[in-house]
Amino acid sequence: MKVVATIAAVRAARPELGRLGLVPTMGFLHAGHLALAAQARAECEAVAVSIFVNPSQFGPNEDLARYPRDMEHDLALLEAGGVDLVFVPAVNEMYPAGFTTWVDVEQLSAPLEGAHRPGHFRGVATVVCKLLNIMMPERVYFGAKDAQQTVVVRRMVSDLALPSEVVVVPTVRETDGLALSSRNIYLDPAQRQAAGILYRALTAGRQAWLAGECNAQALRQLMVAMITAEPLAQIDYVSLAEPETLVELDAVADRALASLAVRFGTTRLIDNLIWERRAAAW
């Protein structure tokens, strides 16, 4: 496994890699990241992983400084997973002095996470666009847990005619349904137990819909009531939206994106399920 820190080194190594799958990460890797790398390994000739805690997607009051980092452990996991190339740039490699060019996927970045984290998706879209231009992968892999991110990135790739296919991999979950996240480490034992309410609320809403309730506001209220009953949970939003446009629904017909953001103390967690009649949920 080759570990490089500069754009020039990536470009020097790229011709040897053939059909490449890229997994962009911010490090502190877990089984969800490894599932992305495993799928890339199965579908491509070589696998690259980027590890970069991207400052431009954090707001001024967010957790950039304390975001968990463990490069040594991350590299050991990736080597054991058969990754070929790891790109670990410094901030000034990705954002050199005088950097002023940004990618903004306007309408899709505005609701949900965008409403609560202004500028977040401008940072995400810019860094992903830059990684795709640097590494030129045939495929790029994202987890379904960050549903809005996948919608934004797919639109960016389409609009800018970038030659990479976006692949979304199902969310990896704990036994109680909690989606794996690097931020789960912040939860104390009581908060960790309470956080299972996220998946239970999403699945209860889906069951009510499958049983015949189609009014979107009633379904949102059902999920809100379940989460509110957990004293340690504080809701940022609960959404039922059209999965491609992210427009909030009045009624749920055949398909919807149910998503939410909830705080447990200072830790903010997101999760989602795609509700559809004839397919497994994310």
C-alpha cells in the first residue's frame, strides 16, 4: 500500500492503478468505511482512499478541532483491507494560499443539513470535485447514511460532466440499528443507549406507511413523538422528502426519503431510510 501526501505523488502513481475505485473519508475509520473499500475492491482493479478532515465543510461552531483522528490505526485497517493507495493531504495542499474557487450545488444544498449547517455542502462539493479531478477514479463510493450528500454529489458529477460513477453503499449499523459514525465515539453510555431511537423511529414510520398511512405530516409527527419521548434526544429536524429533489412531501405514494438529525448532548447524529414498496431500505 502506497501512502502519499501530495497531488503530484497521486498523479505519478495513478497510471499504474488501472480501473480505480475511490473512497473519500475524513478518517477515524470504522466498518462502514471498510464496507465501501470492500465494494470498491470487488468492482475495480485498484482501490484508493483519501483521508482529509475537510475544514471547509465545518461551521464556525462545529467540531473541527475535536473531530476524532487516528491515522496510524486508519492506515493499518486500510492495509489489511487491501487498499492500494492512500492520499493524506495537508490542508494547504488542498487549499493553497489564494484559494477562491468553490462548487455550490445550489438548490439541493439548501434544505435539511444545509439549513442547519450553512456552507457545509459547498465545502463537501468542492473537496469531492477536487479529489475526483486529482485521482480520476472510474467509481467513487459513498455511504447511504449521508443521504443528502449523495444527492448533492451525484448532481455535481452530472452537471459538471465528471467522468466518475457515484456508487452508494448501504449503511452499516450496530445491532440496535444505530448507523456507524465516527462521531458515535462522543456518546456517553446513556446517550449511546438512547441513540437507538433514531432507527426505531425511522422504521416505525415506515411500518405505519406500509400499513396505509400516507399523510406525510402524520408520519413525521409519529417519528417526532417517538424521538421526543427519549429525554436525552433533541431534534434538529425530521423530514419526509422526495429522494432526488429533497422537496418535502405532503403525501407518500411509492417512495420517500425519511431523514433526521438529532442531538444527544453535544453530539449531533444523522440517519435516514429510503421508504419504498419493493426494495430493501438503506
